[in-house]
Amino acid sequence: MPDTHTSSSPKQNKFNEHIAVSVLLVGTLISVFWSLYFARITISTPYQIGFREGAPQVLTSMLIHGENPYIFENHPLAFNNYSIAYSTAVLPFALLFGNTLHIHRWVTFIFILLSTTFGFWVVFSRGRKFPAALACSAFIIIGFIGRGGIGSAPTTMGTFLFLTAIFIPYLRSFDKPSMTLSMVLALLAFHTKAYFVLSMGLVLSYVFLFVSKKKALAYFLLFLALFVIAFGVIRSVYPLYFTDVLRGNVSNTFRELDHLTSQLKWLSIYFAPILLLTILSFWNGSRNISPQNNLTKRASFDISAWDTPLLTFSFDYYLYIFILCLLTFVLVLGSHVGNYLSYAYELVVPTFLFWFFVNFEKQKAAPILSAGLVLANLFYWQYNTISPQMLAEKNSVEWEKLFSYLKPSMRVLNSPTITSRLIELGIKPVDSGQTDYYYTMKPYPDNLLLGPSFEDFYNDGQEYTKSINDAIAKQEYDLIVTSKDVEVFYDLNLIAENYVMTDELILYMDQTEQKWVVQVWEPK
């Protein structure tokens, strides 16, 4: 992409382009094969790769047994900040093959493959350039697998719905079928992870500003109608659903500016070569990676006709989506302490890569240098995000020793690190991994539209805690497994009074860079 002066012949330039394409294709294929291998090993890992990975299995287990996860009888155990769509998607597979970590991870991986394939098409459809589309896919699959993204969680399903809701309308020139499909996908995205409803706002704002005010209004009103209908149905069937999903997310959001700046720093480091290519393109006045005819006319407003856009100039859709996703990350999501880089990998990275690679093949100058920088970036990010060290399973012996304490028909007070294993053994856990979030819910004003009162919510939690403490005092648990230095919603002092610690193990979850010390307690 840098515009270097050269006296090379057209034949030499063509040769250089062929070399660049070949190098890019070979390097990209190597990267993709490693990502697929990493995914296969991770899927088969017999223990959790994240502290809260077992939580979705709890919801799926309740659905399998015909229980309602969103009623007080199943709370706080079933409390979950995630929405219902993922567990519903997993349900048929769990019914057929079992409600296991492997099945949940396979469903997650299917959505990763769908997103990667869609990303390939988004880039390929613009320029019919296979190398650029494949390189984009190689980057995307790393981001979706990285930081435990292939674990049991709704993130990759939500990301797939998010991306398709945004880009399908654009690929079909915002026709009625694609806009209708976008509404449905955005609604499903909301019921996978609530913030993915951003997809609706992105499409709506672009269409209003640059396509047609009338079409944007119709899009919004129809989405609103679908949302209200779904809201009424879900609220009547699942009384605590919106308390968990909306109020729960708000209550469990803690923001720090340092957390945001750290992520922005590492994103800049991880993508430094691509960012360098982008800067050089702008510096040299290239139109290939800059907005396409952003200001074809002098900027003005048109508020007279409904069939026209609000603004009379055009703006590149890919760049528009990336800018708004970046702003959302910087202003809203990125400072959330409970999440490191995952929001960026879901929103910012794929939309930036779409924009970059749509324009990548258009630059004919210095093709070998450009391909080399892209590959250097790809391998550097891959090594830092899904490195071979993450597959070492360096403490599988400790995991097996911990699992050896568990037997079917036992009554266990569990650490979230073994929630998944309990589900697979048919043992009902006490802590799903998200249960503790129930107890950090901040008081909220009564609003029957969203769910029961805070007083009822609070009292239900206290009753659950009392039942656990009573069971500890009476030594009714056959085994207790706790996570050292992790706050819990029951009385740890009661455990020390009535149980004796028989083992202490260090557990590593390398894919998410987590380490936990668990303590095993048996009745005195």
C-alpha cells in the first residue's frame, strides 16, 4: 500500500503481484490450519477453560428437564446475565448428544465458522479478490477463538447475528427482504447478548442519513413492533428474564478508564503493521483504503422529502460501521472491568478488518511489502492470542484429581470451576458461575413491566443463602469445593467449623489466562 516510486516494467510489477498473492495465500492457509487445530484441541479439553463456562449448561439442563430458568424457584442458581437464545440453540444438540462441554463448544465453533465464512463473503463480494477475503477470514477466526471465545458461551452466536444483521442489508442494497431479515437477526442478537442490539441502531442510522428517511422509519417501526411482541411473550413465560438480562447487566457493570486505555494500547500493538499500512495509504493520498467518495458533493441536509436521505453526500458503509463500533467500545463497553478485549474482538476488530481488506487488493504499489506486513501482523497476533503454550494442559493431573472426588448421587457445594462436571454427572450445582451476580444486584425501582420487585428479588436470594448455610451446619453436603480468595454468597466460616480441608489444588485455564486455587472439604 505505500506508493513507492519505481521504474520497474509492467511485467515485473505483474510478477511482484503474483509473488505477493502466493505468499499471502500460503501464509494465510498455514494460519487457518493452526486456528482449526487449536479449536479442535480446545473443544476436546475435558475441563472448563473459563471460570464461568459451566453457567450456560445449567440453563440448558433446566430446559431439558422442562424447568423454567427464570422463576424464583430456580433462582439464584439460574441467574444469568446472558439471554435465552444461546441455550435454546444448544438445546436440540444437547438432547441428542448430551448436555456436555464438548457439545456446547461445538455449537460455539459452528457459529465461529459461520461468522468466518460470512466475513469471507463480505470482503469477496466487493472485489472478487480471494486472497484478501481469505486473509480477513484468518484474522477473524483468531479473534473469535481467542480469550476463551470457543468456550461454552453465547458470544460467538451473538457476534454472528450482529454481523449478519448489519451487512446483509448492505450487500443487497437495502432492499425490503434484507431489511426485514436484518430486523429479525437484530432481535435474535439482543436475546443472545443484549448489547448486540447495536446492530439495529447501526443499520437504522446509516439508512436514515445516507439512503432514505422513509425506509429507516419503516425499519425502526417494524423492529419496534417485533420487539414489543417478543417482549410480551417472554415476559409472560419467563417472569425474571428482563430482570436478569437488563437490570443484571446494569448492576454488574464496573468501569475504569485504565482498563479501557490498556485495551486500546494492546489493540494498537497487535495491529501495528496493518495500522501502518493504513496510515501510509492516507499519507500518500490513496483513495483505495480511504472512504470512497465520502464527500462527492458539498455537505448539506435534505429534510423535505421522505424518500431521500437526510445528508446529500455519500459515506463508505464499511468505514461508517467501524467508526461507530469503535466509538461504542470507547464510550460504553471498553471500560467494563469484567471483560478484557472480548468486546473489541466482537465489535471493533471484525468491522475494521472488513473495511481494511475490502480495500487491500486495490492498492497495486509495493504488493510484496504489503503482503509481508499483513502476514507479519497475522502471525504475531495469532501467536499472542492462541499460542501453542495454551494447549499444554500442564495441570491435567490436578484436574483429574479434583474430578476423582466427585461421584454421582453426591450432594456438592461447588466452586464454579467444576459446575460443568457436576452437570455431566447429573449432580445439581449450587453455584452456576453467574449465581454470585445475583447478590451484586443494586436496588431498583419497582416496575412490573420488567419484572418482580427488588424486595422479592432480595428475599429470594436470602432464602437461598440460608438454605445453604443450614445445610453446611448440618453437614448435609458430601463434599465442598471452594475457590480460594473468591467472594461467595454463603458463610465460609461455617465450612471451617463443620468440614476439614483435605486437599488444595492449583488449576490453570490457559486459554483464558486464569489460575484458580481450589480447596476440597469433607465433613468432620
